[in-house]
Amino acid sequence: MKKRQIALATLALVLTGLLVAFSAGCGGSEASTTTAAAGDTTTSTAVTTTDTTADNRELHIYGWRGEIPQEIVDGFQAATGIETTFDAFDSNESLVAKLQSGATGYDIVNPSGYAVQQLAQLDLILALDHSKLVGLDNISPKFREVVYDPGNKYALPWVWGTTGLAYNDEFIKEPIEGWSDLWNPAYSGHIVMLDNMLAAYIAALQLNGFSINTNNPEEIAKATESLSEQKALLLSYNSTNQGQLLTQGQAWIVQAWSSSITSVAADNPNIHYVLPKEGGSFWVDSLAIVKSSENVESAYAFMNYILQPEVAAQITDLSKMATTNQAAIPFVDEKYRNDPSIFVPVDRLSNAEMLLDSSAQTQLVQADWTKVRAQ
Amino acid sequence: MRGARQDRPASGWNVSVGSRVLRLADLVRERTLDGAIATTSIMLYVFLLAPIVVVVLYSFNRSETGFVWTGFSTSWYVRLFHDAGMRDGIRVSFVVGITTAFISTVFGTMASYAMARRTFRGRNAFNALVLMPLVVPEIVLAVALLVFFVRVGGSLGYFSLIAGHLLVVLPYSTLILLAAVSGIDQALEEAAADLGANSWGVFRYVILPLLIPGMATSFALAFLFSFDDIVMSTFVSGVGTTTLPMLVYSMLRQGVSPEVNALGTLLIAATLVVLLTTGVRQATVAMKKGGGQPFV
């Protein structure tokens, strides 16, 4: 009996080992879909890069999964022969903390606006050498002088989105205008706010007519009061599946990032994304080169690769996030080009603010947020 | 135990009717209690297993979002097989998980045996050290370990991941095995010694075989904790060693695709296979032996 048990345990281990081997070996079957889209002849093999023999011809990307589609990574590898790996992080804060603690090995990182500021201040990313970038002019002027990084000194903006709200018109018949609708007692029990301190304060500060970047303790206190009042009306704080709650009807109106609503709205025509009239926020994700990188030339090669209009369009098609590359717009799939949750109309963006890094604000907000969540 | 009730001594007056009524009341009470326990247990299991059923069901749902059924489709499995990133994540998680579980069980066995059967100088300090990671918040451990690796000049990768996971998992392994070792009757060891075994012999022929269920539990739990781990993994993973939970959390910003349901279903199936081959055998062996050693 003992031998049998050992044999069975070994069998179980072997089975697990096979599963591991299977997952490791069943690779290379996906065809790298390079920029053969739209029948263009300027394929990725025509990328003019600077001398890439100076480094190890490797590239290690650390970014948001889904935002940097695997097809793009594979396409880049096929086009340039540079061995590329992709690792994922789950928040800007993790990224900054990890780099700050001294982790090395990453070449390109994918921070959001305020994280670029933090990384630049901590001297963790390189100032970009614009002479090495080909096609920087493809980036729309709106993103060339972003508040958190004027002149794109440190980071190349690559996709953008907004934080606003979404609602299900099956349950809400009135026109939805702005953040104040998230405080409407008529929807009590069916309102969801993002489980994110920054997002919650964006809504609460703008609701009260303040800037989202304020350091004024009185303004922040007023916003905290609003959040406390709102808590009784909420279904929950949720950042993971507000789209699903909306479709199922448990939530009627939710605060949401535009990127998480896009696919839900495509599936369900009752779901609408709205940038609030109080402004909402507008965020940009960028690419930056880590200071300790040993593959700087490969990093520039990657940036040049994605600056190409066809590739940038492909990124939007795959990730459903709006590209900052205006030359790419004609190549973007029509249904995404016209989707207002992806490409928010410019006139509505005029009130939108960008969230900037501010440790002074963070200290004030952090304590208050904990109070609101605890009550 | 129903028979025991009949041993009740008869009361002085109205013996036949009175005592029959009392016995009936007892019976009803017992049956109701049994029924209540049964119902509650069933409800509890349904509650615990319902999410698993949902995951399996919706891995075949054609719709990309929401829990609205739009049609049967195996497209998510196809997507999963072609998703190199996911496959890498699974591979990393499995490799790290199994290695961590193995090392943790080995060290846990050695530590628990020492803690239970030996006295040595510094024993209290040793006990405290082994269990300390349980008390320190994982994020503190993670950042500290990352800084340590950086200072020492090590590169982040499988080694750092396994080391980090071991840090988190060892206390649990040790505790489980400590309970298992403590449950072994010392008389058995003494008998073995009397029969001429040295301490290695006692360990090999008496302790180790009796510890196998405990080691299996420790292995399984260590693997589970390691597979699930997100905080430690985030900080001590290196290039090319992104674990599966990290991938899934990273997807949250865009909405988790139902590929994850397909992955979950496959993992559930794998677990069932392992459980059925080893667990059922264990149970039948134990039952045949008339309830031999406890499955810790």
C-alpha cells in the first residue's frame, strides 16, 4: 500500500510536470501579425533605427497587460530581431516602488501621467533624446505639451483615456450630465464608485467646483464630506467589474475609466459612457526608458516602431484604447474611431483636467480617504 | 446513537404513555436537528462551490463581458492556447509553486521534527524566527527582500521569486507538520530505538512514513499559497518571471477577459484529477484500515 501511495503521488507530480511542459512547449504557433494591415507597403521592416548593434539586442518591457498587446511585442520582435520580453504590473504605485527599491532589468516602462513626474523626480528614467525618435511629429499637439511632462522630455505619450461615468439607460431615463448624478438619491443602492482614492477625489473635488490638483485643506475637507454623504447611497466601491454590474442591472450608474467601459458598451447598446460636465479627468499613459537600462538603443527602436501610424492604429484596434498618434487615426478600425468612449470628442475634453503628482495633496487625501472607507 | 435514548429509566406514573411521548419528542428533536445540520451543510457547500460552477459555465459563454449568457463557444480556450503571455505566466507560477512547495515541505519537516522532539539552545528563538513571517505584513517582507537582493547584487528572477515565496510559505508548512509530528506517539519511536534503530533509523522508518499525509497537506497548501501570491511576486519577480496572478491583476484596468474563466476551468480540472487519483485512494485506504492514522 505504501508503494502504491508513493507511485500515485509520483504520478500526480508527473502529470503536473506535463502540464508545465505543455504550457512551456506549446509556443511559437501564433503568427506574428505585423503591420500588414490596411494593405500598406511601408511595413515594419522599413523601420529606420539608429545603430542597434551597440546593445545586446534585447528589450524588456514592463507595462500594463492588454495595453501593450502581445501582437505588438511579437511584431516588433519579428521586424527587428530584438528579443523582447513583456512583464506586467498592476498599478503605477507598484511600478514606482519597485524601480525605487532598485529593481533592474527593465528597459521600457509604461507609467501614467503623474507616475512620469514621480519617476522623473526620483531620477529613475532617462530624458529622451528626441533626435533618436522617428515620427515624433505623428503625436497629436495636444499631447506634446502635457502638463506633467512639457515637451515630452521624459516620456512618449502613447494611449490616452478619460475617467468619467457610465450608465445603463434601461434603468435611467433622464439625461446624465455629470458627477452630481452619482450623488442622486433617486439611484440609491445602484451607484458604484471606483475603488481608487484618486478617482474618488477627482469626482468629489470637481463636484464642489475645485480643481483635482488642489492642495487646499479646506477644499479637500469639503470633498471628503461629499464622499461621506455619498457612501450611504452606494452599492459598492469597485474597480474590477463595474461594467458587468452595469450590464446585469445591479448598478445603474458607475464611475469608470473609459477603457473598461468600451467593450461593455460595444456588447450592450444600453450602456453609455459620459465625460462629466464638471470636467472629469483625462489621463495619458506613456513609455519611458529606465535609467538603469542596458538596452537603450533597443528601447528607442521600440518607440520608433510604435510611432508608425499603422502600428499605432493596430494598438488601438487591439487594446481598444485611444492612440495619441494623430497620423494613425485614418488607419484605426472605423467602429473604434467613432466610439465616443475611446475617442472622446475634443470639445468635451476642454474641461477635463489631468491629474498631477503632488505629495502634499496625497498626504491630506490619504488620511481622509481612510476615514471615508472606514465609516 | 438513537438506541441510547431507550435506556432512560421509566418514571413512576403514566409509564407507558408518558415515556412513549418523551421518546417521540426526543426522536423528533433528533431528526429535526439532523435535518437542520444536513440542510445547513448542503447550503454551505453549494455556497462555496457555486463560484466554481459559474466559472466553468461562463468559460463557454460567447459574450466578452458580463454574466449574460449569449451562446456556447469554446473560443476562449482557443484564445488561451494562443496567448503566449498567459502560458508564460502559468509556467512561471507552476514552476515556482512546485519548487516552493517541495523545499518548504522538506525544511518544514526538518524544522517541525526539531521543534517537537528536540531541545537545544536557542530553541525559543528558533521557534519565533520560523513563525515570524506570519506576523510581518507581506508588503513589508516583499520590499525588504527586494532591497536586500538589490544590495547583495543578485538579479531578480526565479531564485528571488522562490526565496520570497518560501519566506511567506514556510511558517504554514512548519505549523502543519508540527501538528502532524506532535500527533505521532513517542512510544513508537522509543520502541524502534529499543529494537536497535539509531535516530536516523527512527526518523526514516517510523516518523517519515507516518508523516506522509502531513507532508502531502503541507505540499498542497504551500503550492496554493505560492500560486495565489501577488504582493511578494510583484516585488521580487524579475524580467521574464511574471506570475499568473500578476498578469490577471494587470488586466483589471481593461476589464478581465473571459480567457481567465477558461484558465480557471482548466486549473479546476487539473486539481480534480490530482485529488481523485490521490485523495480517494487515501480515503479508501484509511477506511479499510479501520480509521488508521488521521489524515492531518
